[in-house]
Amino acid sequence: MPSIVQSLRRLGRWALSGRGSFKPDAKDYSAILGKGSVVPCQIEAYFLALNKYVDEGATVLDVGFGLGYGLNILAIKAREVTGVEVDEQAFEYCQNTVAGRNPRLKQLILFNGYDLDFANDEFDIVTSVDVLEHVEDYHRLLAGMLRVAKKGVFISTPNRRREYTNPDGTPRNYWHRREWSFAELDAILKAHGHVEWNFLDGPFDGPFTISDTAGEDSLTLSPFLHKLQVS
């Protein structure tokens, strides 16, 4: 079975071959395209969140859990993990492969992509890995995630690197609505709270190192957005 990397490379060669002008709509993306594979930087991002921001016995909400492997990583330390997902195909897949297997996984919920039906401060932290680049109104989602978090939100999203960007500035990965540079995402997040920066450095397949300074080999922007405490 080809890996997701091989599949993406084949798809990229087809797109550049001039055999047609068809370009999928980013809103039609489904994580099920990667069924049977994992994305190395996603695994690394979940472990970064686990080791740096998830306390023993914490409650965690994972927004956009995709194929679900991050849920089990978060559950290594969390007392309860809840997941929400907008992708119906991925949700159904995880009902058969993830739900009911880990006693710390509380529930999986299908949602509309923005409205989180939870109380204010219901979770210690919220995580969202490789989601923001797919979202049209990202400010709305960021505000919603912060509302239900006590401490803040861990985010990981691709760094806009030259080799993954078209000449017009759009992502080569046409399932992404956009990708940001460090400076661009920093400005967006500072409108919502205090930003603690992390970067995963390395090639697509890894291995990765974690730094607090953006560099030429930074593959992901993986900040923690601290919730501003109102006195």
C-alpha cells in the first residue's frame, strides 16, 4: 500500500503534467484520504503538546481529530480526552477504529466546524493539529477554542516554505486554504492571547527537532496560545 507521501507525490505529478485543469475544492477535503498512513509531523506535534502542555489528569479537547491517532497520544497523560470533527467520513472511520477502545477517550462528536457545544473553561487545554489551514473563518474557531479552554490552545499548522508554495503564494497542497509564515500567524494569534512559540524543524518525513525560533528548516508552526485571564 503506498504511503501518504507517495500518494501526494503521485497526485502532484499528475497535477503538474498538464492532463487537465481540474483542481479540487479545499472544502471537500477529507482526512480519510490518508487512511492507513500517518503524517510524521502530526505525531511529533501531538507528542510536543503531550510533553509540554498536558498535565497528568488533565481534561483535553482535540479539535479536528482526523484519523484519531492523536487522541491516544493525548490520553497517555490526560484523564479524559474528547474529540470533535467536522469530517463525516473521518468521524465514521474513528467510530470503528478508535471509539470504545481507550477508557480515557470520553467521546467523539461530529460538529459544524465552529460551534463547540461545551461550557466556558470546560477543558484544561484544547489541541488542534493541522486544522487551521483548512478553516475559512479561523478567528471564529480560535475564539471558540479559547472559550472552552482554561489554560489555552495548542496549535500546529504548516510553515509556509518555498518548496511547498506556488509562485502566486498559494499552497502546493491544494487542500489547504492557506499557509502562513511565522510573522503572519504570530500577528493573527496575538489578537487572541499570549503566544508561546514552538517550531518543528526538519524534512517532511522527519526526524524533527523542536526549537523556539523560526528557521529555514521549520516545517510546522506549533505555538501554544495562552488564554488571557480577565481580572
